[in-house]
Amino acid sequence: MKLFLTTLFIGFSIVAFGQNTLIGTVSDHHNKPIESVTVSIPELHKETITDTNGTYTFNNLPNGNFSITFSSIGYANKTLIITLNQKETRLNTLLEETSTHMDEVIISTVFNKLQSQNVMKVEHQSVKDLQQKGAATLAEGLATIPGVSQISTGTSIGKPVIRGLSGNRVLVYSQGIRMENQQFGEEHGLGMSDAGVESVEVIKGPASLLYGSDALGGVLYFNPEKFAKANTFSGNFNQKLFSNTQGSNTSLGLKTSSDHWKFLTRGSYSTHADYEIPSGEKVINTRFIEKDYKIGIGYSDTYYNSEFRYNYNNLNIGLPEEDLENTNFRTPLYPKQDIDNHMLSLHQKFFFRNSKLEADLGYTFNNRKELEAVDEVALHMKLKTASYNIKYYLPKSGNLETILGVQGLHQTNKNNGEELLIPDASTNDIGVLLTSNYEWKSHTFQAGIRYDARKINTETHGIVGEEGYFKAIDRTFESFNTSLGYKTKLRDKLTLRLNIASGFRAPNLAELTSNGVHEGSNRYEIGNADLKNEQNIQTDLNLEYGNAHFEFFVNGFYNHVNNYIFISPNGAEIDGNNVYDYVQDNAALYGGEIGIHYHPHPLDWLHFVSSFENVTGKKDTGEYLPLIPANKFSNTIRTEFNIQQWFQKGYALVNLDYILKQNNNSAFETTSNDYTLLNLGFGGNINVGKAKFDLSLNANNLLNKTYVPHLSRLKTDGIPNIGRNIILGLNFNF
């Protein structure tokens, strides 16, 4: 069937064959050519840079309407829409100087517009920017984005939280496909390395219309690094050293491209010893080792674009426990997790005369082991997921754009260990969506509707009445969801966005079937096979203003969730463990983020960035929800400078984060104290003779503050987070 469809699509594409050339120049408002401007056509994965005359050229382009993006440091990003239907098209453009943030093309929303044009507010951060903030891990970097935090287990495990929602309520996409790695567990981390990841986009709110079940709380969309520019070869070597964990991270990447073919590969290796708390003690068995390998192959011509990527990630993570003997220094002790994750994706685009078809096919294999001792595999789960996402972009009608889509997956979970958290099971999803975007003067409207069905089948296991017994389940969960968005300019440079969207999440296997002591939680958990869908409606209001020297934003949200699933003690005990049931109640989460970016004139080298984030989560009974992050006030002063020719694009920053007390705790949580963290950063591009490299130096928790975050899984044992940590990074491009 797949071969037949592919052949059919290629046949249609050949009918729409078109071989076009796009040329042009990029200048400033003094008509002076701008050199080294990055010119890209994201839909075609094509990119080039302007020469000394500001000229760029693309060959072998298909017919159709495409977004052309121009970006250069010191200038505002610019995106233009161009129609290609003749042999040679010329497009000259002017760029405006600016010193504030770059306006990025958003990939996680189906219409792929610039953020300034997007109806939905999406946070975009490059991984390089997150690293400049001093993030030691990818999850830690995500937690610097307003509205995002993490449930952490030391330095090795970080689970993203978006506006108080986590686990299966937050969907993670990488390489254009959904990541499936047992997200139901608090001790199950993100499971991916930042090596070979270019940027992340965060949708803070229900995105079930675009992504189906599990996007009720939001989406993390990771964009992989781009291929090399046409007819070039490049590479880079990156080395980081971490003082606190005596850690090391090494990454090597190579890539090359011709006019049609593209290839890249990257490998990385990380090793960290136990982290040290401010008292000088080591937290035994918080050590971990991570190996990551990525490969990408691309092909493009005038009617077809294809991109294949493969990612292998292995995590060997120690689990802290009392009375462990400190041996081996870096090698994780028992108990530990050994996790393999394989991810394969195939992204294809077919270009017709006035429309296009996109197809994303994915396969992931998550192999998770929890080992108590040598040759003693307590828990071993194999999760296999095959997914598809097909979107057809109808011919544009005036200012109206419309997309039809179908998505789905087939997933199996198989147990091979002595213990079972969840039974052997299969899950099948299918979803159909229709969404449109309409522009009229300064107003943009976006609306859509979607239907989803998820079927879950499990197998019977164990003996009735005993721990580890699972009754067979055969359930189907269905949901209709809609969204409506509106964007307008109230005044010049003042933008208003209003979005109302519904979302849903089908109960996961742990919530439906649990019957035993959950590792690390010290509680006996009992599932509920009669649980219903979680169904929510969220209203988001975004107001933002930006000129050359000052920006501000205000985000407010109200999220009402029907049938919110949580665990609650029932008063009983089994083998000395309190028994918790999975139950449901209506709940609401509300709050928002506010921030400014001030760049005073004429101090072009100075930036002040400040933000405050707040979220409150309550059940309709008035009780607080668990795992709600504390309010956070963050302030950063950043300077930018050049020292002659040998030190370019230099920066220095001071960051002060104040995390407020969290007194709004659930019945089985404790309150958390407030604390303040001071972080420093310094770096730039160094050119000494023929030697050229990037330098970064960060000092996190400079004052060696003792603190315990509210969302730390080590909080119940009174274990603080990591103390002072100096991070040195060197990056060599060749």
C-alpha cells in the first residue's frame, strides 16, 4: 500500500514538474549590499548565503508558493511569499537594522509562518541560546523558558512541565515525529540529547487539534540541525567540561551537500560523576553516561523533497538510594536504568501545481531496563511505535489557506522483566483534522476541527487479588476537538492574540491498570479501568509590543480540565505502603507570564531581560493539584561586544532567578521554601591566526546556595540540588 501511494504521488508530481531559478540581492536601506545573509526556503530544506555583492541564487526549484526567509545578525528577520512558475524569478529585498530578538519561522504549527505572523503564540529558542544561559542539560535549558519547568531527579533525569502539566499531558516531537518513551512515569526523563538539535518550539496550551491525544497540556517540538548549504562540506567539534560532576561532553559532527543530495552525521558522549551539594557531600549514584548518534540523508529536486533521519540514544543512569557504597567513581551503581531509544523518521513533500502533500512516517523503539543488581533485571519494557502524519495543503484561495490531515499510530508494549508496572498492551490511534487560516488586512483568523479515536487492548497477567495482577482491558476513547484563534495589530508594533482551544488525553496504561508499589514513590498504586478521557478548554490571551529598543509581552491563560486524573490516598496500607487510587475530578489551572526586553539607545551593547511566571492548579473541591511549579522571577543583564578582530560576537551576562515559596501544595506534598540563584555567563568567537573557535564559560549557582526545588523527586529524602557548577565549552568549526 505504501509503495502504491508513493508511486501515485510521484506520478502526480511529475505532471506538475517545474524547473525554476530564484536569484536576487539583499541590501540595507542605504542600498548597500549585505554579505553573509542566510537565505532559506524552509519547505524545501534549501539554504544559501549572500556573497560580497549581497547576491544569492537557488536552482532546481518546483512550481508553487513558498516562504523565503532572510536572516542576519544585526537585522530583523524577513519572510516573503513568492510564486514560482517561470524559469527565472528575481527577488530583491531590503533588511532593517535591529538589536532585539530574531523573528523565527515556526515549524510546529502547520502553516509555518513567522512568529510575528502566527495566530498562536509559540516560544522559540535555539539550543545555542539555552547553552549560553548555562544549561547543563536539555531539560534544564527548557526550564529557562517562561512557563516551562521540570520534574527532576538530580542532574540526570528531567521531565518537562508546561504551565503545571507534565507526563502524558505534554507531547514531545523530534525529527518531525512523536517521541514515545514511557512518559507516564515521573522518573522517566526526556530521553534525548541536545547534540544535533538546533532549536525547540514550545506550544503552551492544548494542541490536540494538530497532534491528537497527549497534547492536552502543550507540545515540545525539537528541530534537528540543518543540512549543509549546497555544494559545501563542514563540520564541528564541541567539548564541554563540568566542574561539579567532573563531567565531560564531547560531540563531533560532519555534513556535506550537493545540489540534490544532503548528508550529515553526529556522535556525542557524556559522562558525569555524582553531583556535589553545597555542604561538600556527594549524592551517591546520581552519576550517568549518555551516548548519542544521529544520521541524516536528504534528497530534493523540482517536484520531490525527502529527508531520512535516524537517532540512537543510550542512557545509563544511577538511581540514588540509601546505604550505597561509593565505588567506581563514574560507572553507575545498582539500582540503575539502562535505556536504549531508536528513532527513525522519513519526511516527504510532493509539490503539485498549486498545492502540496506532506507525509511524516516514524518508528521508535524504546528499550527500558531497571536493574537491581548484576544479572537481575527487575523491570524490562519494550515499547514499539509506528506512526504516520499526512497533510494535504489545498490550493490557496485568495487569503484563505486550508489543510486536511490524517494521523495515527500503532504501539505495542511488551514486558520481559520480573516486575511489571503496566501489562503487555497494544494501542491504535487515528485522527482526522481540517484547519484553515484567513488573512484580512491586519487581522488573521485560524480555525479547525478534529476527530480522534484511541483503542487500548491489554492482556491479563497474574493471580486475582495479588500484587501484579492485571485484568484485561478493551477500551476505545473518542473525542472531537476544535480551536479558534485571532490575531490583530491594535497599533503599530502592538499585537493581540486570542486563542480558545479544546484538548483531550486518553488515560494511560499506568492509570488504567496499576496494581503494585511504584518504584521511588513508596506508595501502592491501584489503577481504575473505568477512567474517562481528560477533556479541557483553554483560553489564551497574548499581548506583545516591540520596537528597535523595547519589547514586552503579557500571556494569560485559564485552563479548565474535566475528569482530571490524579492519585489519592484511600486510607489503607499494603505491606507498610499507603495505598493510592487513581481517581478523577474537574480541575482548573490558571496564571501566565509577563516579561520585558529593554535595549537602551545609544547603548547598543546592553540588554536587560526580565520575566515573571505564575501558575495555580486547583480541583473543583478547592484542593490544590500536585506537581505545580513555584512562581519564578528571572532577571538577566547581558552585554555584547567585540575586541578588535580576535574576539568577535562577545557577550557577558548576569542572571538572577528568584523562586518563590510554594505553599499551594497537594495533600501528599510538602511546602517548599523560596531561594535565589546567581548565574554568570561569558563567551564569544576567538580568531587567533588560523585558529578559530567559540568559547563559553558559565558559573551556575555561583553563591553555592543550598536549595530544594518543589518539583525535585529527591525532595522527600531532603536531598538538595546541585551546588556551584562551572561549565567550560569550546566549539571548533571547520
